[in-house]
Amino acid sequence: MTDAVMRLAVRAGCDPHFLAFAFAEYAESEGLDEAGVLALLATTPEGLASARLCRMPRPDPAGFREDVNRIAAKFGLNRDALAVVAKRGQVTAELRRAAAEPSAESAAALLAARDHPE
Amino acid sequence: MWLPDDTLLAAWTRLIDDPDTAAAFAELVLEPLADELAWRVPPATPDEVATAAEIAVLAVIKRPERYDPARLPLPAYLLMIARRKLKTAQTAERRHHKSRIPWDSVEDRLPAQNEDGEDDGPSFDAPELRAVIAAFTPAERRALDLQRGGERRTAVFADALGIADRPAAEQEAEVKRVKDRILKRLRRAVGGAP
């Protein structure tokens, strides 16, 4: 894998669409550098870059499990660690979206909805 | 150099069918795109070119279905997006430098309180803003100080955030995240849309 694609994968960390966002958020909150993330996920730089460019796993439990299992197997990542990191990334992205709502009421409503799924 | 159109088209089709192939797709298109962009837009710096090419490739990875192969070849489509991003970035940068007041001259005019009450926006002395800023980490405070001083260079922010040793793209992504976070928290504090 070229350095250019590695850089591209890191840039994807700005966008919650990509799994890279979850890795970046987790690394920041836990104070991990690149080596720390690699160790956590027990993968190679190439595996991490490929995973970064994947879509964030689907939010529903079955979809989430399936996506995490598939990505972990395909790119050689520790599945359990990936699940933890991806889940935190999803929650962070959702909270950011809620916070970006124009009114506090709508944010509160969204957060309340998350606590009381149908 | 670009690979043949049918090879690129096959990679794009795979990307639609299997989004996990994004890295493989990027391997095929990112460098040829940056090379062609640099050749077609000569005044751009290598960083500007790389950034525009990366944004264009990420856009296609994110929404591959927006590309219509019947209308134009994939390289032309990527180039169109990248050129637009590059021009927008260059225009914004020019506008910024044109309207920017040198910080030294501001300090000369307002030696004691050059950061307060210079516009109609909320003062940084407002209690709600002071409370938010007090909760900032030291790195966030340094970044805020730089923003208030009109600084825009990623390298300067990266230095202030203690991430200057990281790769350039990582620095850029992290700096953007910190700036966005600061802005959202300040806007929320004064009741504005984040």
C-alpha cells in the first residue's frame, strides 16, 4: 500500500461515514498514538488503513455484528477491540449530530429516543 | 499514469458491490489523479494538490453511485471534483490573506485589550464563554489563542497541540477536529447554531 493511500485513510478520520472516524476518536480519548492503535487492534499499518476506509458499521445490533466480524476477518483486526472502538465511534458521531441540532429541545429529544428504542 | 478505463471501471463496480474495497480503489486512482492535477493546475503547492486529490477520492468512495460512467470516464470525473476543490481552497486562501489584518498592527493599535469588543459578537469575557474556555484542555486553549490571532497554518496548530511529529495528513485531520470542537462548544455556549 502506498504512503498516499495511508494518508488518505487518516484523512477519512474527519468523516463519521468512515470507520477511520471511530479510530481517531478512540485514539484521541485514550491518548493513543498510531502505534498504540495498531497494538490495540493487533493489526498491520496496511490492515489499519484498509479498515479506516471502510464504512462505519451499521447501527442495528445484527448489522453491527456482521460488519465488525467481516471487517476484522478481512483486514486482520482484533474483532473484540474493533467492536469496542466502532461502538464508541458511533456513539460519538450520534452525540455530535444531536449537539448540532438547532435547538436544545431537539437534541434532548434525540438523546431520549436513543434511550427508549421501539 | 492512469490504468485503462475498463480496469478503473471494474474497480468502481467492485466498490459499489463491496465498499470494503475502498483502499484497493484508492490505490488505483489516488496517485494518477494527484499527478494529473499537479500538471493541470501548476500554481498549486504539492500539499494543496494532495489534499484536493484525497478529498475527491474520498468523495467517490463515500458515494460511488453518484458517478455515471455513461457521461464521462472515471479519471475525468475525479479530476473534475479535485479541480473544483482545489480552486475553492485557493480562492478561500487568497480571500483570507487579502482581508487579513496583520496581527502586529492590531497589537500596536490596541496594546492592552486587542482581543475584546472589536466586533458585534459576544465578548470572550462573557461569563458563558469564560466558563466554556475554562473547561478547555491546555492544548485547546493554545489552539483557541492561535485562532483568535488569525493563524491558519496547520503546522503551527500541530506544534501547539504537540502532534508535530505525526504524519502531515494525521496532523491536518487532528487540527481540524480540534478546531471544529472548539467552535461548536463556543457556539453552543452563546446559544448559536453549532
